[in-house]
Amino acid sequence: MTTLLSHLSYVALTTPDVEASVDFYVNKVGLTEVARQDCAVYLRCWGDYYTYSLVIQRADEPSLATMAWRTTSREALDEAVQRIEAAGVTGEWFDGLDIGRAYRFVGPWGHSMTLHWDARHFRYEEGELASVFPDRPQRRSRVAGAPRHLDHVTVCASDVDAFAAWYSEVLGYRIMARTVLEDIPLSVFSVITTNEKSHDLGIVLDGSDRAGRINHFAFWVDTREEMLIAADSLLEDGVRIEYGPTIHGIGEQSFLYYREPSSMRIELNTGGYRNYVPDWDANTWKTSQGSYDIYQNSPMHASLSESFPPANGPSASEEGITEEVRDQLAAKSAGVTE
């Protein structure tokens, strides 16, 4: 198959309080607001090559509005749409801010995905945000530890392997690794990618009754030292670090998790490997191997299984997985959310 998708270009999220979330991303994370249009606020990291990588919209709950990928060409966009519709899914064309003609559809597990080829190549040519580095679109943020760019998104699905297989067969994602429980033949996590990264789309097991949920999205910093500086800055600003800093087994990235005012989880990561093997044979990790935390010296916090929006109903667990699975994960301190 022709390589259809190039990389994750932006994530659009909803929040009950747009201004509180935007203020957090600008003043505590270090993003720059670039536009407001149709009740949405567009934000960028200092190293983003396009106009924006994060969109904040108003809704009653935190959730994923859409995740957007740029295709490898205009022809690849048309081919991707043909493949999606041949698989029985129908979306719609629209014109997006600085991305032109784009196609949005809802996948089999309820997640909105946007595909586009056109993209405005962004750069501040003058003023206080202009960089002295010719290849940088913007000067480095003055917020300590601010991310260079968007990295990945991790969503929830009732069948992790089937989700990975559909997106691989239809859109060409490479399946890079998965985690199964030690004593139950159940896949609880998988990573897939459009490029040489270990993943730009993660899938976590979800047994809730709500489709299309998200577990977290991630920003990238250049070094582990910058990640630690970001952790310091967040703590000084009164932001609790939910987990980390430590290292994922799968992907080998250094990471930490924290929350924004809506409760949406943000990951900050760096490092890890690059994999260029076109016929890569995905490894299956056991939970005891430390796919989540390679050091295996700290129990996985129960809060890390919370996804967005919350699961429905009084009997639905927030994490959307069974008690048996949760017990194994707590005991093994292993990998559901990377």
C-alpha cells in the first residue's frame, strides 16, 4: 500500500471552561494562542511547523473532538478517503483553518479523525516571536520546559487488537507493539504509527459504555533535562504531577503525566527510539516486563486509567475495565496507558 499518512498534525479537545484551559496552556504549558474562530481557540507549540497543533472547544465534558493527520500528498488524501468509504465508513469534506480541504469521519470505535493534505507552513518573520534560527518557526517559549511540538494521542477501544488491525489495514498504520495481561489472554494496550516513531497513536482497553473516549495526548520536549525542568515549573505553579518522571518500556520514552483544569490528562515525553523497519514484527509484551514503567518500582496509580469523557452510569468504572484486569495491573504495575 502507498504510504497514506505522514504524521499527527493537531488534536482538538473539548472543555467546560475554554478560558481556564486556554490560560493554562498559554501561561503554564508555554503555548501561543494564534486564532479564535467559530468558538474554537487555536494554539501552537513554539516548534510547530504549521499554524496550530491544539484546538480547544466548548462542551460540557472534557473529550476528544477530533484528531488530525496530514497525508503524504493530495493523491494520498483521496486514496485514504476511498479506502475508508470502501470499509463502510462515510465522512464529510470541509474547509479547515489553514488546512484547506479536509475529510472528517468517525471510526468504528467512535473516534473522530480528520485527514488533510494542505497545511499553511507557519513562521513568525518579525517581532518578539521571531527566531534567530532560520529553521525554527518561532522563538523558544519563555515558559520553562515548554514543549517543542505535539507528539501523540492515546484513545480508548473495547477491542485493542481489532482497533489496531482496522487502522493498519485501512490507513496503513504500522503496528509496533502491544501489551497482554500475564494470566489472561487479553490485549490491554497497543501502539501504532504512521512514521518512524514508536507511536503517534496509542490504544488502551476500555470496557465502558461510551465510544470515542481519549486517555491522554502528549507533547514533546527535546531532552530529559527539559522534561525535569517542566516538572519543576509545573510544581511551582501548583500543578500536581500525576505520575513520573520515569521511562516507558514500550517506546522507551521518558515521560510524566499531569492534568489541565478540565481534568484532561497531558503527557510530556522525550527520548525513545526510531524504527524505520518497513516489515517490523510487533512484539507482544507481558505486563510483568514493565511496558508501562520499565523500572517496575512504583504501583500504577488508579487515576491513570481514567479516560474522557467519564464512563456512563453508576455501575460503570471510571477506567472502563474489569476488576480482575485492574487487580492485575495494580499488582504488576504494568502497561495500560502510554
